[in-house]
Amino acid sequence: MYEAEEAKRIGLIDSVVEEATLMEESFQAATTLAEKHPAAFRSIKRLLREPIVEGFKSTELASIKEFVQIWYSEATWKNLLKVQIR
């Protein structure tokens, strides 16, 4: 976990507020975002998410290949043949 100021310094958060004003400032931030043009907001979200999605795709493909290789291995099938259901 990061302390609030450290999280702000490394860019995980935009600001640090007092607990007493948290709800008010959160509402203001949400209102500001809601006032943005929907198409522009969608575009920036897509641009920010795209690298993450691409990373998941390559990781997912590698995981699937690894699973298939293990599942269809001779060792796995020998172990499955030993299983007895009672």
C-alpha cells in the first residue's frame, strides 16, 4: 500500500483531500467528468485501456497454449486413467 502523498507523487491518484471534504470533492470530480463530451470521453478511455487489453490478449493466448499442452500431455492422460470414481 502507498501513503496518499506517495500515491500522488507516482501518479496513481490526482489529488489528496481531507476526509471531511472527500464526498464533496468526489462529487465535483464526477460532475466534471460527466460534463465532458461523451465521444471524447469514450475515446480517451479506449486509448488508455487499449494497451492493457492487448497485454491481456497475449497473456491469455499464452495461458491457453500452456493449458492445452499440459492437458494433452502423456503424463496428464496417464494420471487421468488412474482416477477411479466410486
